[in-house]
Amino acid sequence: MKRILIVDDEINIGLLLSKFLTRNGYEVAISTSGSHAMDLLGKEVFNLVLCDFRLEDTDGREMLRKIKAAYPSTGVIIITGYSDIKLAVELIKMGAYDYITKPLYPDEILNTINKALETHEALFKPETENTGVAAPPKKEKMNSQGFPETFIIGDSAASKDLLRQIELIAPTTYSVILTGESGTGKESVAHAIHLKSNRRDKPFIPMDCGSLTKELAGSEFFGHEKGSFTGALYTKIGHFEMANGGTLFLDEVGNLSYEIQAALLRTVQERKVKRIGSTKEIDLDVRIIIATNENLHDAIQKGRFREDLYHRFNEFSIHLPPLRKRENDIILFAQNFLKYTNKELNRNVEGFSDEVIECLLTYNWPGNVRELKNVIRRATLLSETSKIQLKSLPLEISTFARVAAIESAVENIHAKENKRGLKDAAMEAEYETILRVLKEVNFNKTKAAQILNIDRKTLYNKMKAINLD
């Protein structure tokens, strides 16, 4: 039976989640503080931690860092508020499997937990029975182009260029550097390269370097023998050895310490690996694909990244543009995410309202494709009609288009005037103040009117003057 630890300082939420998950076949423990949760993790084995971001004695970021450092085979899901999307993207980069936004919905929680456990089970076994042997990779359904069904190539020029580069580099043995902002799909591209290569039947092993501590990195990369150091309770196979014959994907490689970079360089040069505590060298045949969202040239200049290691990796590079520069892809991606979410949740949502489409196209997507995917998953779950409506979108997305419209209206309010008088300037300043207050209160007109010290009718009239009623 899978074991889940719930960490939330609101005991009532913990109890409700515990009852729900117990009914669905999980064994559950509850902790109301970060320190107590770490004590429990030290005494018992848990497959997954469901942790609220805001705790009295710590926060989800620090909890995630500690759990991934001490118990890498334990999955972590963070509970956040709707206003914390950027934070949630950062947490995923640090190693969280996913995040769940409040308010909590049982179906969404259960689905996310099931997928997190399935993903972690592919690489790890619980420490009480871990033999260090990686589970065989699961076979994926492929589309007509030879990519996984879930890998979507867009219609934009950037997407078509990306496809050409994948097709070109995949059959070779070259190492590849993938660059781009967080959430642009670097792991998906790395996996697509692997599946189009001659190594497709061998393991594809992803590794998040962003969550590794200096002490943990050696064991994760190279493995260790039982008893080789304090806490080495079992023999562990490192990621290099797990990926032997296949592809090793190193995400956020720029976060590795200089010492680990040196050890990594030796392994890449010699094509041999030796577990910590062992004298036996193992021959390696591994293709390496790395990803980073920072400029490695700058890191080299600042002495944070080894130039010789960079050149070992940089046999070919691909840059993934942000979603905001691929407008032609947004609706296509959204439709595909809707298709797979319908299948995942056994729903039958047919599409998006015109207002939702406008919002999706207007929003700037700081979390890129990953953010879009999560927004569509949640909107599909919340949808009560055959088409997703505006109310199913997070507030920061549904209000973004309105903010843009107000800013445009304020900017153009005197566009036809050749000369601006004092009255014009006063009107523009007034509308800018209204805009700022509306944004601060997420377009709650009652609160805005109170802050502006005017009645609601006056506020409506002023908004109507710039067609925002």
C-alpha cells in the first residue's frame, strides 16, 4: 500500500484529506509542522509528501529542498494559492512533481497523486525494498511522426524549425544543449530526441540538477555501495548507470557545484563510472542532453561553470522560444491539452468560449507551455458546461486581457487630440489611478470604489466612458 504524508498546519484540512485518501486505498500520516514532518520522514518510508506551502515554522520551498536532498525517492506535491503560479513554476524547477491550487478539489488531488506515484515508481522503489535497479521504461503510444502522443508540434515558424532540428540531431550521437525559459518543454524535446534515435528502446533517464546538494550529487550521479557512508542503507545505482545504453537528460545543469562539474567532466571524458565505495569501474555508453534557463557563457565568465565541460556538452544546441513568441501555437496546444485532460478525467468538454480564447491569446504566459497545460487541466476539471468559460480560469489570466484593454484605452484616450490640455492630463491620470486600483483588487468593483472613495455608480460610469463596463 502506498504511503502519503500530509503536511498542513490546519489540522482540519489534514484530517479531511486523510479520510479522502484512506478511502481511496492509501495509508496516510498527518503532520502540522515542517519539523515534525522531517522527523516522521526520518523514521518511516513515504512514497509521497503532500505539503502546504505556508507553514508556521517553514515554507514549502525549504521543505522541498530538505526532502529532495535527504529522500530523493520520495515525491513531493505542493499546495499553493491561485496567486502563486510563478512560485509553483519555481517549485517544479526545484524538483516538486506538481502543485495543486486552492480551493482543493478531490478528483484533481487524486489524479495528481496517482500520476506522481506512477512517475516516481518508474525510477525508484521504497528504501525498505530498494535494490538499486531502475524499473524498465514504459512503452508510450506514438503519433504518425514517431513522437509520443503527448508531444505536440505547433504551427508557428518556431515550432516547425524546432521539428527540423529534432529530426536532424536525433539519429546522431551528439550531445545536445537545450536552452530556454522554464516551462518551455525542454524535457519533452529531450525525450523526443531520444525516441527518434537509435537508443529509443533503451532508458531515458531525466535528472533535475537544480535540487541537488553538493553532498547528494555524487550519489545521484554515480551511485553508492551499501555501507559506503553514514546513511547508505542500501546499494544505489546512479543516474549514469541507469541510463547506460540510452539517454541521460540533465536539467538545470548550471546549478551544479564546481566540484561536481569536475567529477562530471571526468565521467564524460573517460566514459566510465565508479559507485561511491566501490573499486569497480563500469563502462558507459550514454548520450547526454542538458538543459538550462540561464546563459552558460555568462556563468563561464563569472567562474561558475567550467568551460571545458560546456564544450563537451555543446556539440549541438537548440533554443526553445517562450510561448508568448509562439502565438499561433497557443490554441493548438490548449486544444491538445484539453483532449488529453478529457481522457484523463473522463470528461467531455468540447472547447473554449470566445472570451477564454481571447484571454489565452492575450496572456503573456510567464510559465510557458507548462503553465498553459496546468491551466487547461484545472479549467477542464472546473468546467460545468460543454465549453470552458471565463470563470474557470485563474484570476490572473482572466483579468490580464481586461488590464491590457484598460491600458490601451488610457493610452489612446487622447489619440485624436493634437494638443493635450490640463483637463486631458487630469482625465488620463484619473483613469490610470482607476486601473491601478482595479488591478490591486482583482477587479472587485465594490472594493475599488471604497478605495477610490467614490460610489459604485460613479465608478461604473467612469469605466463605461472607456468601454469597460
